[in-house]
Amino acid sequence: MKPKRKTNWLILALLLFAAWATRLDAQEVEKVPEKVKDKIEGKRKVETEVQVEKKAVGRETDPDDARAVDQEKIRPKEKEKHSPPSRDNPLSVPADFVVGGGTQVMLKNGAQLSMGGNLMSGGVISSVGGSAVCFNGVDQTLSGVPVLDTLDVCSSGTLTLSNSVTVNGRLVLTSGELTTGSNTLTVANTDPGAVSIPTDGGSINGTIIRSIAAGASGLYQFTNDSTYLQLDGSLAAPLSVTITAYPNTFPPAGNTSGAIKRHYTVTPSGALNAYKFSLAWDRATENPHAVSVMVLILYRNTGGTLWTPEGGVPSTFNQGTCHNVWIGPINQWSNWAIGSSFSPLPVQLASFTAVELAGRGVLLRWRTLSETNNYGFFVQRKNNGLLDGWMDVPNGFVAGHGTTLEPHDYEFRDSTVGIGRWSYRLRQVDIDGTEHFSDAIDVRVLTAVRESAPLVYSLAQNYPNPFNPSTTIKFSVERTGRAVIEMYNILGQRVMTLFDEVAEAGQYYTVRWNANGIASGMYIYRLQSGSFSSVKKLVVLK
């Protein structure tokens, strides 16, 4: 009997060891070790060292022997894959969390993963049952995770999406910015409160898509706390609404002198009835022209550079960092912008071009689709190679057509431009004196202007005069030969030589003087060619 009892004790000990090892391994599946702070890498397999397989065999003949057990066959087991590791308790990761290829991580039953660094996955991260991923670092990246239950951004910087992400539960933007780039953020939950953005909360730079159920009612937030769509329960069929925000970016066409530096595109997937609609902007960074909030309205793009004023009501209370303009009801959706009602955004400028005419200057052409109280245009230019500001081109005024809904074509040839890289723009003036400026266009002049002139010596008065910081001097000669133009101060001291070359008879020459670094005051310039000499005065006024 003793040898048999010894054998039974050995079997019992092995059984207890196997049960203990299996239980320990199961616990490791449920609980991520505290040592794992920064990342989980590689393919995760949970294994036990032995597997117990039970066989019915003979039993001890003494029925009262309580130590009698079934004989068991113990053999090494093949590696066994268990369910993906799950996390039912909060886990805080202060640095990067990297899930390697083949790895599965499950968040469930209200679990929360708090990220201080980047979250990058080459495997599978499952988020179900009200679980959440919270980003609370500075500048972070979410990569390789296409679906989340709840996404909470409480960052002090920017969370960047490296791929499109769908949120099935809730999106909470407590603080910071979420940037989608060319990707999209889709909120599949149709509840209005599925997106929660508090006043002065976070914002989305890029594209968000929200699903809306038929008969939905309530306020649907999109890219910030005051960009929303107010539904009243009359929606006939379910649809989705896509809004893309372009922060710190002027509308891509039209006059932006009275515009907020932000615009939007709004695209519903189906028929969207007339609802209240609001767009917002950052009051500190996106109003560079300091336009009064009380005169701002919404504009809708209706093709090309045509922006149609739709009206709207600006916010009249302190909203923290954001202001908004709401309008309603509205049922036409397109590109939207915010601009002043007194300095309208839609300047109906369809085109504006500049082409060098070799040896004859620069030809400017522009076309308007319609005009309102338009007195005319002053052509302006500046030399990109110098520190000049914008200046009106001599004789560069072109009369407008007042108020008209008909398109009109204009052109102007700048025959006083010199060699170099130049920018041109239009200074459009209303009948009441209000000014608007077009976007600038650039042109490179490779050939000096050769303008025919009578066979006489002449030195024109500089233009403009007084000036700051540059002016233009025009002259001609009767006979081909050396010509010199020099600048003197009122004490008769030479300041500089502006021109010292052979000048051909019968041509006008234009000399440009930049007075940067020159003190204000009266100066004298002189043309000397052969026996001819002429002197004129000019004034630098700073």
C-alpha cells in the first residue's frame, strides 16, 4: 500500500501545480502587468506549461480511503491561444503605446485608456461597452485605430489622426485641437449629444461627419462649441452631414479685406430641410482686419469668386475664445464664409492676370461679373526685390461701371515698369470712397521698357512726389550718348548715382530710386548728357 499511496500523492501534487499555473496564466490575461508602462509589442500568446487530460482508470480497493483519486495522464500541451487581453479598469500610459502586429487589446465595460503619448497600432485595438480612449498629452498622434467607442481629447496641444476614425459612442473635446488632415472623423452615434464640446473647449481642424436619424431633434455640434446645426424633428429620412473647417485660412476666392480668416464647406448626403445653422471663429487669431462683430454676416459661395450674402445674427455675448454668426432657416449648402456686411466679401472679380510685353511693359487684364457702386480701379504694384510698399502706378486709374449685373472686361498697360519681379493688385474704390483690394498677382519683367520719345532732351518730375520710400524718374535724350543722373542733398553733396549708361535717342528711360536709409528732406537730381543739363527737386517724406 505504501508505494501506491506515494504514487497518489505525487499525482495529486502535479494536479495542484497544473491548476495553479493555469489560474495564474488566466489572471495575467485579465490584468496587464504594472511593469508594462510604455508599450505592448509583438504577437501576444497566453500559454500554460501543462494540460491535464482526465482518464477513467481503476481505483483503490479500499472505498473508505479518502485519498483515493482518479489516475490522470499528464502530458506536455501544445501552445493554446486564449481570448484577446481585455482591460476593465483604468490604465494610464504616460508615453507611447505601441501595439505590435498580431496583437489584440480589448477595452470593455467602461474601461478607460489614458494616453500621455502617441497611440500606434499594427494589430487590433477593440473598444466596446462604453470604453474610452483619452488623450491628455501635448502633441499626439492616433495611428492604426479605425474604430473607437468613446474618444476624449483633453490635450494641451494637438491630436493628429494618421487615418480615418469612426467613433461609435461619444466624442468629447474638452480642450486642445484635433486635426484630421486628409482623413475624416465620423461619429456614427445619431444622438445629438454624441459630440460634446464645452464653451472654450476643443476644436476640430479638418473634416467631421455626423450621422443624423430621421425625425431627429436637437443641437448637433460639429467642429467647435458654436458650429452647429439645430434640427426640429422634421427630417424625413436619415442622412449624414459633413463639415470641413479651414482654420486661419481666408476664403479661396474673392475680396478678403472684410473677411474672417476661416471658412467652411457643408455637405449633406441627402435632402436637408431648412434649419438653424451657426458658424464660429477664433476671436483672437482669425479676425486680422479687426472687423466689428456686430456687422458680420454669413456668405455662401455660388460659383467662382461669387459670394452671396445670406445674412445672419452675430453673437452678442462673451463666448470666451469663439464668436459665431447663426442663420436660419437655411436649406442651401455649399462653401461658407464670414464677412462684413459693410465691406462685402463678394467682389465679383472673375479673373485678374498680368503678362509681360517684351520691351513694352506689363499688360494687366481683369473681368468683373457684377459691380455695386464701383467708382473705379487704381492699379498698384510693388517690387518684390526691394523693401517697397504698394504704390499706385502712374496714370493707372481705370473707371468702373457703377452698379451693374453685367460682366465687364478691363485692361491696362504699365509702360513705366522696370526689370525685376513685380506684384500687382487692384485698389477698387466705391462711389462713397470705401476701398477694397484684390489678391496680388506676380510677374517677372525681363526686358526694359522701350517707349518711343521725341528727339529732345527731357527730364520729367519724379512720381510720386513727395514719396516714401521709392519714386520713379523719366527722361529722354536728343542724341545717343552717355547720360548720367545723380542725386544731391541741399548742401550740394552727391548722395548717389542713379543712372550712368549710354542712352539711345528717341526712347524714354525710367529710373527708380529707393530712398530706404535716406533721411527725410529735399533733394536735387540732375541729368547730364553731352552739353545738356537739367535739374529738378524732390522730397523724401517719412
